[in-house]
Amino acid sequence: MIAQRPPGTAPVVQGCAEALPFRDGSFDAVLGILTVHHWKDQAKGFSECARVARSRVIFLTNDFDVCARFWLFDYIPELILADRHIFPRLERFAEAFGSIEIAPVPIPADCRDGFLCAYWKRPRAYLDPLVRASISTFSKIGNIDSQLARLEKDIESGAWEERYAGLQHLDTLDLGYRLLVAPTQGAVTRLPGSDTMFSC
């Protein structure tokens, strides 16, 4: 991902969420996108995010009570089993930060980002090994050739389109993705360089 960045972009610092290599209040905000479930110590990571953020922390995460209805799990239930237990529940964010604002993030039918539910209206994409290789959850499950063969058969026969006909008229779909915004506790004296953001 770092190698794909165009020349002239902001510097990159590699580290881990549990020990961010920055001073207290280094940034106006901290942004974490589908990352918390990869952390080894979520409580420590939350604390570090709050420490370096002057005003707020923002996370994109998933509410699996909603996501569980995604049609892909009808074909490959191993996917939800692999992730559901490691994604923190929304209540966990409230426990860590106190007051939080939660907003749904509907996924457009032509979403270009390659996360798990991005291709909800383009089922053939999941047959592409390059697409699956870009989605971390697929790396956690074993051989799924038979499940993919079933999906491909249903796509070719029209059974998939018939079974999920209700999706055809939708431009966006709520698949449980949620944007969480939490103010940091206690204002920190502003440092030089305002309106800065750290993204992990």
C-alpha cells in the first residue's frame, strides 16, 4: 500500500496501534478504517488513539448483526465465522470512549474499494482470485472451491439474480458498515500544524 502512493504525498510512519510513535495531541483527529479487529490489544489501541488525537477519533467498523444478512454468507458461511468474533461490538467503542456518534455508511453498487461487501451487486467479482486476495477474511478460511463453484453455477443459470432480485433496483445497501466518531477526553494544547489527521 505504501509503494502505491504517488510521489509527493505526506510522509508515512509505520507502527502499531498499541504503541503509536507520536507525542500526545500530535493530531487533530485519528482515523481508523476497518482496522480495530486486527489489533492484538484493542483497549491499548483505543487508549493510544485518544492520546494522540486533540479533538476526536473516528473509526469505520462493521456491525455484524446487520452484516450477517449479506447474501455472500449464504454461499460461504466460513467468512462470517472468521470475522464476527474479532470485530468489536459497537458497545465496545462506547465503553472505550464514552459518548460516540454512530452513522451508517451505505455501500454504493459501484463501490471501487475492494473490502468484503463492496461487490454486493457484482457477485462475479468474488470468483476472481485477485479480488479475494485483497480481502483479508478470505486468507483466514480454507479451500472454498466447492462454494465458489456453486456461486458461479447460480450466476450462470440466473438463479442468483432470481434469488436476490430485491437487490436489482438498489443503488446503495446497508451492510452494517458504521462510522463512529468519539470526542477525546480532555482538550490538549494545540501543537504547531493545525487540521492534521493520522490514519491507520
